[in-house]
Amino acid sequence: MVQRGRRSARVSGDERQDTILATAEAFLAERAFDDISIEELARGAGISRPTFYFYYPSKDAVLLALLDRVITEVEHRVGDLPRDFQSDPAAAWTRSIGMFVEVFVAHRGVSTAAIAARARNEEVRALWSKSMQSWVDFSSDVIRSEQARGAAPGGIDAHELAVSLNLMNERVITAVLNQESPAIAESSALHVLSTIWIRSIYGSDNPGRR
């Protein structure tokens, strides 16, 4: 009877993709996206360059997949938050904005690379815009509801207010991530942003407690 050798565990395509993405994000924590080569990504993932192309057609495709993961993480984590805007609107807004800030700061390398790539990569720009639009839609609906129940004053269109506030978030967080000058301190970002949102929507620092 022939004794069969022990089979090594087979690595799935999903596992290979995850390894490539993990390698790319590790590099992005230390270097700019343009300074990372496909050879380095393949070597870091333990595969050859030809094998890399089996999973991703380009380096930009890796960045797009990383950005999609970050956006999905934000959406899932925000989606799990309690929607208690009526009982404590200030805390509800702060939690929502805080989750956005927390995830993008945690994935700083991916965030900064994606922000830079928007100018030249239509797919990255489209994905980023889609994410921003979902935030605007969510914010608009909440602001409109708060205005309808009398908690927030009217005067500014809910959609236009939501667009303005979300674009402010984007620009402030971009400056923080890129360590631009001028920029606010990373430790102050959530407090500053949430305070501006709450005052802009409600005209008060303590809505619902007046």
C-alpha cells in the first residue's frame, strides 16, 4: 500500500488577495503610493509578479480595493450606531462623525493615497464621490427630520447644509491626514467638527436640552 504524503494547505484566491492588500497597506503606512512597486507588493505577498496580475490588473486596482474596504468599514460601523437623534442629537452626531474620523485616521496611508489618486484615477474618484453622496443623503435625511420635528431651525436647505458640512469634514480630515499647514490638531478634529455640525444644524451646543 502506497502511503500518501501529507498535503499542504491550499491558499485560496481570497486569501491571496487579502495578503496583497495587507502588504500594500503596510507599505502605505511608511511610503507614498507612487514609491511602491508591483514587484514589492508581489514579493511581500509571497507571490511572483505574473501571479500578482492574476489577482489585480494594476497597482491602482489594489488601491481601489483598499479604499473600498475602508469605506465599507465606515458604513458598517456607522450603521451599527444607535440612531437616537431625538433623545440626544449632539451625542448621536458626535458618534457618527467620530466613527468616520476614527476609521480614516486608522487607515491613514490608504486615505492619503486615495485622496491624492482622485485627480488622476476616475474609478477612485467615483468611489470616493459615491461614499460622500451616501453621507450627504444620510445627513440630509436626519437634518430634514430634525427640522420637521422643530428641534432644528429652518432657513437653510437640509441638502445644501449637509453637502457643506460633509465637504468641510473631507477638507479638514484631509489636512489632518496630510499634516498640512494650516491644519487643526488631530486630537481636536472630532470636537471641532462635531461642534460646528451641531451649532450649524441646531443653533445651539445642547440641542434638545434647552
